[in-house]
Amino acid sequence: MSTTTTLLGLSKAADADNANSYIKTTLGATLDILDNAVLLTATQTLTNKTLGLVGDLTFTGTGRRILGDFSNATVLSKLLFQTSTVNGATQMGAIPNGTGTQSSLFLYNTIDTTNTGAMRMSMGATAAIIDSTGIGAVPAVDLIVRAGTGLSSITFGAVASTLTMVGLTTTISGTVYYFGATGATNPAFSVNASAGSSVTGLQVVSHALAGGADLVVSSSGTNEALTINAKGTGTITLAGVSTGAVLVGTKLTTVLSGTGAAGFTLPHGAAPTSPVNGDMWTTTAGLFVRINGVTKTVTLT
């Protein structure tokens, strides 16, 4: 065997048996070197040692694994990736080879990668994708985006960005949010928060079974109005399908009558079969009111 030389703290010598070179550690483990590439021919163990590599680390064959304690309940005891730059940030990356245009990270929920649920984080030539999928006979699982407790938030997009889901495009233009198949073109729903000091909004309050639901104005102020408008000359219809009563819990005020229209209209119809106290209706014969169990007729003058 030739005289050894030191390379990265390891010993290098010629192998008289197969004419290859090898690196010899102080523990007696060897690494074969073939054509300037390091080939691990057996399990090598370096205890309390640092192995420095100059160049690329290439795995040959298929189904290779990087094994270590990634499951330790104590975070500091886990195998972790960390930058060698003192006080630097660790930023892991993946790049395609040659003219390829996509890099991806797949996370699986079973050891059988041919039948498993998977999450993909992918960067392509025209889009970045995060999705949940199923491989083989395993269906896709839910994809959940969740903020932590406290004052955490989840932010999607920036000015003039678009969030697209199956059958739904969400366009964010300034402080106006559009939801619908065509985004801002003909939105099914939009939220306009373009006011410079916008603090008001709508809150939908859910209740237990048979408790109904509430639509409430939210604000940092004490008193806020709620305005509902149709477009143009369109009609606002309340209880157009439901058969229950429409209740007004406070004073009802109509607009002033004018030359174009009255502030309140009670169209002609037929008298109810079983009127109750307080009912009011009109027919071609006049105006009628049910008072104290008796139907009164308003005399026409």
C-alpha cells in the first residue's frame, strides 16, 4: 500500500487488490473513489466526526433513502437541515436539470408510494402549485390552510392577483375582492373595502337547530346602518319563496311620496278568509282593516 495523503481530514491510499483508490477514516471505514466520484460500498459510520464534501453528492441506483432521527419528540434532538453560515438563514431549494422547467416536493402519508395520499408543492414554468392528490387506489385527502391561535392571519396574494379554484376565480384588485366563475368580469359575490378608513362589514351569525341565522353589521363604532339595494330599477323581494311571515322589529318608515310614486303601496286583492286583528287589505271595493274581531271598511270620499 502506498504512503497515505490527507484529504479533508481523511486518509487516501492505493488499493493493491483492485487498483482503486480509497479514503480511510480513523475508524477503519473505507470509501472507494472511482473517476473522482465517491462511492459508498458499505455502511460507513462516523461517530462525532464532520464529513466535508467538495463537489456534488450523487446517489446511484434506485430507491435510496436519507435516514436519520426525524421523529424525536425533542426538536433539538432531531436530524435537521441547517446552514453553515453563522447567523444565516436556512433556505433549501430545488432546481430542475438541463432544460427542465419544474421542481417539486412530494409528501406522502404511507410508506407505499404507489398507493398513498400525497401533497405536492411544485414550481413550474407558468405557475406555482400546492395541491393534495391520491396515488393508486388511495383518494386525495383534504388540503387545509390554518393559522395559529392568537393574532395570526393567512394572507393570499397581493394587489391585482388572482386565486383560482375549480369553478371559482377570486380576483383581488386593490381592496375589492371578486368571487365567481369569471372573477371581476361578472362576479357572483364581491367585497368592496376600498374606503380609505374602512371599518364596517357584515357578520353572519349561526345558531343551533331551529335558531335561524343572523346578518349583522360589524364595526368599531356604536351605531351603523345597513343598506340593501337592487341594481337600477330592479326589485328587492323579501320572502319570495318562503311562506313564513316577514317581521319588522322596530319602526318602519317609507320614503316620501312624490309625483312619481307613493311611499307605500297595498295592491288590490281578495279579502282573506280568516283575517286576524291588525290585518289590512284592499280590493276594488275599498280599504279594509280588522280591528277587535270586526272587519272595518274605510269609507271612500
